Amino acid sequence: MYSFRNDYSEGAHPRILNALASTNLEQADGYGEDSFSLEATSLIRQQVGRADIDIHFLAGGTQTNLTALSAFLRPHEAAIAACTGHVLVHETGAIEATGHKILSLETNDGKIGPAHIQTVLDSHTDEHMVKPRLVYISNPTEIGTIYTRAELEQLSEYCRHHDLYLYIDGARLGSALCARESGLGLADLGRLADSFYIGGTKGGALLGEALVICTESLKQDFRFHMKQKGALLAKGRILGLQFRELFRDNLYFQLAEHANDMAAMLRQAIQAAGFDFLTQSPTNQIFPILPHWLIKKLQQKYAFYIWSVIDSEHSSIRLVTSWATPIEAVQGFIADMRQYLAERTV
């Protein structure tokens, strides 16, 4: 049974494990002030092309989102997110638990643009309602779609014109940036977003996310917020060292490209077999629409999530590849699918 359920089933890239083992008995300062974390910070600043950004290493995506959004927003301020947004759907009300409402926007492709946001601004006009203050997006989105450079530039300009913060959830950021259609790099995010994070948990690390704060007014006292939310780890070296390994060369992007390439193989074969997709995803998540009988056959050898029911005979499934997905697993899935289809037509 091979799992295509997610991109965090494996542990960590061997180079990260080797680095953790080889430095294990070295003493280091705590709470992210160790030499490994400082080196990782320097490397990420070089990638973003800005020396004035603040970088903080946190353990996981939900913790990063709730710590950042609760720090950035005043008590009466709210975040705006797509109806599929991770903070809205899959974080157990973590943001709301900090006292901040999330305003939901209906979208077809998981992305939001100025026209969507304007509807929220038009309906929140005075102090009797929460004040929209932050736009939350994820890139890629929860359904695999990505923002192009032109889309992100337009969104950034709109947010600045309307005094809104733009925050990017980058749990799978490497996959989005390595998609051929993207046209984006870390330097673009550094000039277009007020804050974003670089996902390590789904990008080859054991755990960890690197939060980048670009806007000066959002930097103040952030470590106080981290401590209060349980995000300031005594052994912060464990996080910093992993990001040092990911960014001291192109390892982070090489791993993301591999995940994308494995998903592309699946996508091309499924499309060639005559099946459609729920979304057009160029990333490591794909959502093919398959007949129920084929889904049941594939589930005998492969683990994946059924995403949504399309009709009485079809559902969309989610297939996720990772930095560690072996090509043999992808080839096996394709071969089995073709065999099941051939047997059905006999």
C-alpha cells in the first residue's frame, strides 16, 4: 500500500538528518538565537533580496498562522480568506480562538482577487462590524491552483491602496514557485507581501516553517507573541538547522521540483486516459475525477483521499506527491490504472 494522501508522510531528507546527527553534541544558544538559525536567516534574506526582513522559525503551519495573524491584527480587526482557505476550514478555529473573525469569500478556484475583496469592504462600513484588515491567501491554494506574478502584483497593489495587509500561507510554497506557470520567486514575495512563510514540514524538513515579516510595523514585539503562543522553542536550533540545509544551496527548490514532476506524470497519464480534473493544478496536488468503480480498485493498493462527490457515479480524489515520492510508485499507479481500465473494456 503506497500513500498519496499527503506530502508529510516521510520523515526528512537524509541531508537534514545527517546535519542534525553531526551537530547533535554541539552546544548552542536557545530560542532561535543559535548559530544555525542565524545562518539560515542570512541565507533566506539573500534569497528574498532584502536585509531588512525579520525571519522567525516556528514548528507548524497552524501555529505560524495563529501567531502571525493574532500579532498583526488589533482586537476589532478581521482577516479575509477564500471559502477553501486553510485558516477557515482546517485549523479548528485557531484564528477565531484568538478573537479575530475570518470573513469568507466564495471562489471557484481557491484564489481571491480585488473584485472579491471589494465586496467585503463594501459591506463592512462602520464600527458596528469587524474591520477587514488582512487578506489571507495560500500559494498554492488548498486545491492546487497558484497565483501568477501578474495576479499577485495586482492583489498587492489593491491591498496597499486599501490599507490591507497581504499575508501568504506558504505551506507548499516551493511547489508553487517551481510551477512553470508561476513566474514568481522569493524576491517577488519580499516586495509584494507584508508577510509570508516558507513551509518546511511539507518541503523535506522534519518539521518547521520560516515566517518572513517584510513590513516594519508588523515586526515589533513579535518574539513576545511567539513566547505567549508556545512557539518560541528552547531548542530552536532544530528548526534553524533544517532551514540552513534547505537553503545553503538549491535543495529546497530541487525537492519541490521533484514533487511537481511526480504529480505531472500522474496528471498526464490520467488525462491521457480520458479523465477530467476538479481543478487545473500545476503543483504537487492533483484532483482527478474518476468513476467510483475505478476508485475502489485503486484503493486496494494506494491510499488517497476522496475529495468530493461529483455525481452518482463519479468523485474527485486528491493525489499528493512529495519530495520523496519514488518514480516507481508513480509508474505503478499508472500501470495499475491502465490495467483496470483495460480489464473493464474486455
